[in-house]
Amino acid sequence: YLEKGKFTGEIDLSNTGGFQGKGDLNYLQATFKSEDIVFRPKQLTATADQFNLEEDKVGPPEIPEAVGYDVSIDWRPYQDSMYLTTKEKPFELFKDNLHTLAGKLILTPDGLKADGVFKWDKGKLTSDLMSFGAYTVDSDTSTLQIFAFGSDDLAFDTRNVKAELDFYKQEGRIKANSDELSTTMPYNQYQTSMNELIWNMKEETITFLSPEGELGSFRSIHPDQDS
């Protein structure tokens, strides 16, 4: 495919099976071994017991480490996009073995993107389009849920937000895409109109910010309390 990837192994060409291969394939920082590669003029499909993406902190772009098991691969070389899905176990992201992605990974020369649910011990980010750095994730439109300290209960739930999560700094910056949205804190049973915040993951604190010159409100959603 005009030197966009490199294949090492056995190839077979026939009228019945078309152009097939068994061996190792490299694309950008990704490698995998497959027994059922099918080469088409503008597409390659395969399955692999294991898929590996090597971390690149230098960039640009930065690339996270990623590992997937029982992976289906759909590579569109002339679109510079490799689509990856797993059947059961989610992808493992970053080197700390704490972060997973259930959904689809998309590898391009511009970096690693995803569609699905990104989860770790402190929270969960759901989005149709996320962009990963070596140890960061950003999304223009997402749902962010933060777990209460020491439990799986939700301490924080906000939707349709722009999220920038930096695991180097242990900091998240979140801002609502609409002034009409409210942020819910199920564990404390409150809602707030303050839809911009800074999340200190290390200290387990959230700082809410209101627009300049405006007051933010907090409303109880406890069934036994007056709102």
C-alpha cells in the first residue's frame, strides 16, 4: 500500500481465496501477528490474538501504549486509518495497567482516537470521539462520571462536556458545551448550575467555577429534602 505498512510472512494468491497472508504486520507504531490476513486493493482485514501499540512520548503526535486481545482489524491504508475492536476484553491503555477502553480504537498518523467508554479506578469518560496522548485523553463532547472515594458510587455526573484529562499532572479540566446543562452529584444528592470545573485527581477534589459576574446555585435532589 505505497509503503504505508510492512508485512513479513507467507502469502497465498488463488481464484478462490484471493490474496491472503499469514505473518506480522507493522503500521506506524502498531504491530500484530495474524493467521488470516486478507489483502484487498484498498483494504486489509485480519484478526489477531494480540495487538500492540508502542508508546511515543516525543511525537508529534504523542502515542499511548495500547494492548488488545482477540482483536479484529480493519485497515484502510489510503485513508490512513486502522480500526480496531475486541470481542470481549477491553483494550488496555497506558503503562500503568489502570486504564481500559471498551469500544473502537482508531489509529492514524495524527494519533490514536477512540469511540467508546474509557474507564479507570477514579472515573469513566464516554464519547464518540476521544483523542489520546501518551498519558492524556481529550474529548470535545463527552459524558464524565467520577466515582466516590473508595467506592463505585457516582460522586459526579455531567454530560455534553469538553473534557481534558492529564494523568501526568493528575488534573482534569471540564467545561459544559451548553449554559443550560446541570451537573449532578449523586453521592451528595445535589445538582449545580456551575458547569466549569477543575478536578484534582490526586487530592480527590473538584473546584467549581461560575462565569464572571454570575452566581452558581446548588439544589438538593435528596427525596426527603426540600429542593
